[in-house]
Amino acid sequence: MSYREPVSDRSSEVTESPKESAEDAAFRAEARAWLEANAELRTGKDDWSLQRHHTDPEALRAYFERCRDWQRTMFEGGYAGISWAQEYGGRGGTSQQARIFKEEMAAFDVTAGFIDSTITMLGAALRFHGSEEQKRHYLPRLLSGEDAWCQLFSEPGAGSDLAGLAARAVRDGDEFVINGQKVWNSMAQAADWGFMVVRTDPDVVKHAGLTFILVDMTSPGIEVRPLVQAHGASHFNEVFFSDVRVPAANVVGEVDDGWAPTRTVMAAESQFIGGGTGDDIAQNLIDIARRVGSDGDPVARQELVDTWVRQKISGWMATTMMLAVRRGEQPPFSGALLKLFMAENRRRSGDLAVRLLGPAATVDVDPDADWAQLQLINRFSISIGGGTTEVGRNNVGERDLGLPRDIRVDRGIPWSEIPRS
């Protein structure tokens, strides 16, 4: 990796945009001062904020709790949910200020980790589809990290085709009784709550008859089983539900109309994944190329330039979307397109990291090899997480380009009548 000395004076490091208002410049200075008082600068070496394998379950849990502690610190300092309304625990600021804080925080050895993604996903669903009571109760606890959440969407037979899910919820008075299985659930082993989509009416078409519901992960009948990944970590889980009783008051939106909040979560997830532009990846690859003597190779140089250019384009796309939202306008392109571009970028940079290091990328245990292995393995989390690249391309083609819809033999057929293996 790129190891950099701590920077004691960042005044020359941050260049405000020419369009940045005096108010935003003042906020940047305020945020920078708060970060300097509450966090340490990144050194690039042994930073705890760097994503790691965490093959030890205790180390993974400790990392998760440290991320939660930082989320709580931001909340108490008034820097969590900067653009959220104050009545829901936010600061009541602007999306521009949220972007500024993110830029400033990038220089410090802190992160909210996975918690940040669930705040983005569930926060969007609650803000657009939740009742006022749900928003006032859950959103502040979500923002503060008091409640840690996991996403309970995918199933063994319903991943990319999420609407084909089979987990059932049957109404019993003021409760729903849930039975079924979910899979690929990130950090479910550490979550207090889960947001879940279940089938409540099997006799209508698959996109109907679904319900979005919030589930206490300590409820009787829930079993979480960690899944060991190729590199030895157990970030993912499968979760089993056996007669789990959940209050009907936990339904977000309307019963049998859960596809709307589900779509909101998936859109937020795509934008979250796509918004992670990987600002250090190109520089890290350049530093590695210099250390291994490949910086003079014309092929390697061309690939490094391609990585740098793509990184800049990703940043431009993310900023363009953010500014459109800030102006109250429809973004000029879909979040799915940004995610697709980011997935391709990560695929290329992961391949390049391993090619630059050669055999050392897989047999050595130095920081360069560790980083290259993460780039290689984690590229799949971008191209699969939040919907596969293949499905994303179909969505962009059909929804954004107006191309003919894909042939679907289950169109118009009640879910209960669709053949399943």
C-alpha cells in the first residue's frame, strides 16, 4: 500500500471548490477542527480504518464495535446525518455539507464501516415510506449506532431475482409469524435489528404480495450461521426463521406493498456502492508499480493511466448525482449506471494489483500483498452486492435506454403457480 507520513498542517492539502460558498467554507473549517480534536490522521500504515480480512471472529466483532463507536461519536458531535432533518436525529444541513464532511474525514483514521451502508439503505426506506412514529423512533437510533442493522433480502433461490423470494409471513392478530431462510446477510451475527422483505400473499404476481418489515434479531426462532469465505473471513451469514413472531406495527409502508420500500433500499444501496469512488486505489497501484520496478513498463503504465482516469470519472459521476439531488432535480443518469461503472473499475484494479505483484500477491503476507488480495477478492462484492452486474445492465437497458424488456416466462403468473426447484 501507499504509506504516507502524517500531515500536521492540512491547509495546503484541501482546496475548496471555486463555487464553495462562504457558509460551506466555514462549515469545512468547523468540520476539520472537530475531526482534528476527535480523531487521528491516517498514516497509511496499520490504520484500523482499513478494511481487512478479519478471519478471527473476535477481531471482526471488535472492528464492528469500533465502527459503531465512531458513528456514536459523530452523532454526539452533530456530524451524523448531516442533511437529515433535526427531528429525526440529523443536523438539518445540506447534502453539500455532508459531502464536505466526508472529504475531510477521508484524511483521518476513522470509519463507520458497514454501519454506514445500513444507515444509507434503511434510512432511505424509513424516510420515504415509514410512518411518522417509525421515523421518530428508529432514525435517531439508526444514526447514533445505538441500533445496528442488517439487510435480510437474498435467499438461496432469490438473489438477483429478489421478487421470487419464498420466506413467508402469515398474519396472526397483531403479529406476523415468519418462516424461511435468508442468505449473504452481512454482519447479521452482530446486528440488533434486521430489515426484511417477506411474502405475505403468495396468490398474486411475485412483485406483489411482498411486505417490508423490521425484525428484532434477538427474537426467539432466529438462528444466524456465519459463512466462511474464500479468504477465511465470516462477514456473510445465512439466517433461519422458525415461527418468528414480529409485531405488525413493524411493517414499513403497506402490507402486500413491500416492493416499493424494497426498491428504495436497492436504489440507495447501488448509489452507496457506486459512490465509493476508491480515491486511493490508483495512487496505491502507482506506488506498488514503482516499488516493484514496473513503472517503466509501457503496458503497466497504460493500465495505471486507465485506472486513474476511471477513478476521476467515478468521482465526477458521484458528484454530479449529489449536486442534482441537492438542487431537487432528477439525476442525469441512474444510480445503477454509477454502480456498473464502479464494478468494472474494481474488476480492473483488482486484476492489475495482482499482476503487478505477481506470485507475491498470493504467497506473501506483507502489506502490499494483503492489500492486493483484498482488491482481488472484494471486487466481487461490488459486482454482486446490491444486484449483479448482469441484472444491472438489464435494468439500465430497459428502464433508462427503453430497450425491449427481457423475456420472462413468469410474467402475470401468481407466485404460488410459478414452478420452482
